[in-house]
Amino acid sequence: ADGWFLEIAHFAKAVTGRKVKPITTLEQSRNSVKIVAAEKESIKTMERVSIV
């Protein structure tokens, strides 16, 4: 199945009060935010940005 479809189906279940299991951990979500912030900084500065 398509990833977007599964994500939307999961969201729909959650907002209608049905019990759903988390798809990602808090750590994975935090790391995703760090990566996006580093990508934006790298684009702005045209330099490599550490995410460690």
C-alpha cells in the first residue's frame, strides 16, 4: 500500500478516537526535526552542517 494512504488512514483512526499504535518513536521524530533544521541551515550557508 502507498505510504501516504497508510499515514492518512492512521491519522483518521487517531482523530476519530480509535486506538492506534505509534508509527515512529519520539527519538525518531526528534531526529527528523534535527535533520530538516540542518538541511535548511546547509542550504542557507552552502556549507556542511553537523547533526551530531
